[in-house]
Amino acid sequence: MKKVIITGGAGFIGSALIRHLIKETDWQVLNLDKLTYAGCLESLNEVSGSQRYRFVQADICDRSAVERIFAEFKPDAIMHLAAESHVDRSIDGPMEFIQTNIVGTATLLQAAREYWSTLEKTERENFRFQHISTDEVYGSLGPEGYFTETTPYDPRSPYSASKASSDHLVMAWFHTYGLPVLITNCSNNYGPYHFPEKLIPLMILNALHGLPLPVYGRGDNIRDWLYVEDHAKALRLVQEKGVPGETYNVGGNNERTNLEVTYSICDTLDELAPERRASGLSSYRNLIKFVQDRPGHDKRYAIDASKLKKQLGWQPAENFDTGIRKTIEWYLNNAWWWQPIREGKYSGQRLGSTK
């Protein structure tokens, strides 16, 4: 029975991973989360009663707390997802990203190294420190080509720069100290329980409230979209079969412009919830409003996930059309989760304009 610490387990991807592990494995899971604005324990309601799940509120920058958790839980692996993750917020307040994503990762690495050094030989060999990162560390692509595991890093935002820094730290602990690490870099995730500051949940909820759907610039920036439950399965597979010191890119092969994503949301809502359109609207598309672009907005991201597929056998179950429909249906049926967030933590206001 594998014992895993998941940092940031109350976040979007972390909670999807925990739900998957509790439902589909016999692993014991300790969720270490600071519970910042985007942390939501309600995302774990369906598994929180399991005897194999435990939650500890702590900051990964708190060395003594992290060391205490390691000593008490005695993990076989760390799956590190705790991070500040929204580009717009990194533009408004970059220092929080430096602290959590860089200092926090370094703190966690050093605590993990010291714990790992105390293990017996077999336990040391089987231990894994898995770092979950982003394709944004690679910068911006032109109209052709894909990010691979050997693409040079070229981060353009405070968020992506902080994640690039953390990737380099993780690999340095592998080369310098021999800590058995794994890194994954993923494309844009979407799905249930996504905090509504991000594009897809923001558009869904603004549409349901009859509010403008703000599209940056001309809406022609391209992202590769990955359904979060497919990502969770990939992370488990890398944990089980990945080779220490290796990086694996995780992508959905679902490139869409931001405007195409918004059109898909509007058209699906026209089909599933026409009765909730604001008075006088013939389509949710009528709510689209083009706004000033994000500073330093990367043009295109696209992931080549062939290494993960060929070497470890991963395949995504959802394409964008099936995934976006499942996502929209979830938001239509789960106002209990997102309504308190919209009324309290975040109501849809513009972030990251630098003004």
C-alpha cells in the first residue's frame, strides 16, 4: 500500500488526482495544503470520508511543519502540485509566486532529501519526488511545431518564470544529491471543480449570469486543452512507471483558439440551458466582448506527448468536444460548489491588466 503526500491537494488538479487515487487504487494519501484562496476542501467531499485519506493544513515554505509531516506519515512518494498558478494574478502580485513556487519547492526538496537519506536501501530506491509543472515554461510557439521534453525553456510571465525555476531546482536535486525525481509539464487543464478565475469556468459562469464574456485581444491565442481526469491518470502512471531524472509532457492534442473555446461553450449552453439566457439574447455568443489583451500574452502552446504515450502507455480518454460538454454539465448541476466562490472569493473581475 503506497503512501503518498500530495501537496496542493485542495486545488483543481490536486483534488482530481486525490479523487482518482482514492477511488482507483489502495494508496494512502495525505493532502498537504495551505488553503489559499483557490484551495477548496469541498472538491474532495466524495472521498474525504475514506480511511486512506488525511488532510493537513500547512505551508510548504514552513520547513519545520513539512519535516514533521514527513516524519509522522513516512511517505513512499511526494506528488508536488502546490503552486500559485494564475498568470493574471502573477502579473498583479509576482512575489507570492516567487515565494510559493520557488522557495516552497526548494524547502520541500530539502526536507524530502533529508527524509530520503534516512530510508533503508530498498525504500530509497523506490522513493519518488514527482514535480507537476506546466508547458508555459517553454514560452510561446509560432503557428507550427510542438513543445517536447527537450524544448529550451523561455518563460514569459512571472508565473511561468517561477515554475521554470522550480523545475530547474528539482532537476538540480536529482543531479547533485541523487534524489529520485520525476517532472511532468502539462498543457491547459479544464474540467469539474475548476476555480472560476480561469478561462473555461469564467466563461461558463459569466454566461449563466448574463455577464460579458471577456476575450483577450482578438481571441486568436491558442492553447492545447487537457481534461483534468486524463491528467490525473497520467500523473499516477508517471508515478508508477516513470524513470527518475526524466521529464514527461502531458497534453490533450486539442488545440483551440480562445475564441473557439468561447464559441464552444456558448453553443453547448445554447443547447443545454437555453432557458437561462438573459432576456433578449438569441445566443450566449451575444455576450462575447473583446477586451485589451493580457501583457506578454503567449501566442500558442501545443504539447507533444508522444514520449508519455510510447514509453508509459498513456492515452487521454476525452477529446475537447466530449470534455467540454462534461465540464459544462457539471457546472450546470453543481452550483452548490461554485456559487459560494462567486459570491465570496472571486466574482469574475478582470485581473492582470497592469493598470
